Amino acid sequence: MSALCAFAPLPAAKRGRVGIRRRVVRHADDGNGRLVAFDLPAAPILVPEGPWNRVEGGGVTTPMGFQAAGMMAGMRAGTKADLSIVVSDVPAQAAGVFTLNLMAAAPVIYCKQVLQKKDTVRAVLINAGQANAATGSAGWDDSLASAKAMAEVLGVEQDDVLLESTGVIGKRIKMDALLREIPTIAKRLGRDQVSGEQAAIAITTTDLVSKSCALEVDIGGSTVRVGGMAKGSGMIHPNMATMLGVITCDAHVSTSAWRKILSNAVTNTFNQMTVDGDTSTNDTVIGLANGVAGGEQITEDSGAAFKNLEAAVTAVCEGCAKAIAWDGEGATALIEVTVSGAEARSDANQIARSIAGSSLTKAAVFGHDPNWGRIACAAGYAGITFCTDDLRIELGPHLLMEKGQPMEFDVKAASSYLKATCSEHGTVAINVSIGDGPQTGKAWGCDLSYDYVKINAEYTT
């Protein structure tokens, strides 16, 4: 089976989105004689700068000892890939962070039960098209059957396979299609970047771009690699969103340290993004660390090694989270809110989330209206007490409020900043200071456009 990887021009509707990476990966034959295109462009690389090297085109297969694949299994209409898998060559320390929605989907409940009783797993199987949420006992049985079938093909135990699902809530997985194609996707597993990219494309739904990133960093004399992929575009709100994520890592790390690292990373990244205020039933981020890089085991007591690994994992999670907000349904800009001067990071995070999630602020960005009052309002109802006389607000290069007092500023220039940034799908920076405390927090969102309503008014029709 041959694959073609090429770069192609963007359709007119998607041009102008700054930093977008266009990569087309096609399989000539899906096993049934049909042409299947993995023709989704890739999101810009949004991993922050740090003491690591960003891997161009990297993803879940960048760390050593991991394979991945994506394919069209007939889980949804059309010819878009809809089945994805990530596999570790050896048992990998497993961690997971899940939705707080009471209506948690069957795969979420399944994964939580697996991780409560064991430390390691081998694979994550992901389907797109049906969320398998609000599907009762039948949906639960479908999850068990999915894990069992995948495990049998891989030659592992059923609870060595974790599950993620995305799609329409209330719809069961198309089990006939899934069970038929599980042996096929296992045969397509690969270690190259194309395999990782295809896995990332196969988990998307309304996404306009795939989301993958990777980095490598020196920790204690060993080169450690961290990769990730995620999906999400709508129903995005802290705890976490209609978002799925898989983080892979080849560091030698203890179970307790790995789970703490992933939890902390998600708290400061995926749980700091919002698109529309809706928390999904299926939110899942799974982290696998297989130790193939070798070196001394990293534990919670490892000092600098633990902190460095946590920083690297957080950077990959941030890259994926920002890509989701950048690709928010109907969005024309990523909004990055930075709140400084707080006594506690959690306080700064909460205020930043409040501003990033403000529908009025998001609408103002879309309308290129530098209405700083909406930013101040969102900071005020965040639930964190601060001295209003200390409030400072900046929109890009424009100072709008200082020491609680409105400033004279060039409204036309501030509006032009928003217009220019939105026209190239760039990042609108909102910087807020609430005092002289030592802590800073960030949150990410996007503007609220007419297209968001159109997309979601017609989601199932």
C-alpha cells in the first residue's frame, strides 16, 4: 500500500490563515478500491519557546517506540478517515484526565476504570463519527467489545487498550464497520511522521486543521521526546471540551510522577481554553510514557528532571490546546489572555479563563471593537478578589486602562490592530495585570463569529 505526502495550495476559503501548514497525505486504496484522502491542512506550530527543540512535522510517532495509523473505516458518511490508533511497543505508563460532565461517555468511564486498577497500557483506539455518549448499557457493551477486538489483534489484554470517541452525542458506534476494520488498521501501523499525521486527521470532526506537535529535550543527559495530537473545534470549555488528546513520551518515568505531570499540564493548558462555554461528554487526554529513551527513572523526587519533563509535556499540551482554540468553529483569530500580578497561579488562571470565555469580548474581537469595558467586566465577575485600582489592560500594543483608570488611546489604531490580526487568523493578545503578586496565568479562546452559529445550527442536518 503506497502513500503520497505532498504540499498543495489551500482552497480560497482557507487562505490567509497565518502559519497554517498544508500537507496532503493520501492512500490510493482503502481496501475496498476507494480513494481516501487525508487532505486536511495542519495547524500552525504553537508550541512555546523553551529549552527544547520543536520537531517540524512531529506528532505522536516522534517519541521512540510508538506507532500510529489512521484510516477510513466507514464510521461516518463520506470518505474522510474516521478510525485512529496509537500503539506503544512496550507497556507504557498511562495517565488520563477526563471530562467532569455527569453525562460522561462510555469510553470515558471505561478508561477511568482501567486506570484505577493498572499502571500501564499498550494502545489507544479512537473513533470519529459517534460519541457513544448517552447510549446506556448498549454503548457500554460496545466499548468493551471495541477494546477486546483491538486487543486480540494486537496480542495484548483487553485492558491494555484505552478508548476515545468523538462525534454526535446519543449515537452508538457503528460496530459492524469498526470490528471489520480493526485488523486493517493494525496492519497500517507505522513509525513515520505520515502515520502520525494520518492518525491525527482521523480523529477530527468539524476541525478545519489537524493538530499535532512534538519536541525533544535533554533531561539528565538523555534525549527525551514528547509528541501529541488532539482534536476539537466546538463544544470547547474548561474541563475540558469536545476535545480528545493523546500525548506520547519515551521518558523513563514512574507512574505516580507521570500522572502528576499530565494532570498539572492539562490544568494549565487544555483546561485554560474555551471556544463556546460548552463542556463535552467525551473530553479525554491520555498520556503514555514507555521509557524507551532510557536513563534514570524520573520520580516526583527527581528535582530538576521532574520539572524539566513536566515543562516539556506542558509545552506540547499548550501547543495542542492553542491549536484547538485557533481552529474554533467560525473563528478568525486566536485570543491569548495573560493575567499577571496575582498572588496564586490559580487566581490568574481563573481570571484569564473568564476573559477568554466572555461572549461579549469574543464578539468585540470579531467586530474589531476595542471595547475594553467588556474585558474589565469579565475580570470582575471571575470570582477572584483584587483591588480595582490596580487593574491594567492592554490590547496588543495599546494601553487601555492603567491603575483602574481608563486611558486615552487611538480607537482607530486599536480597531485596526484587531482587523489586521483577524484578517490573517493571527493571535490577539490581551494582557491584564491585577496587582503586584508573583503569579501569572494564561488562557486561550477565539472570536465569536456569525459562522459559529451557522455551523452549530446545522450540526446534525
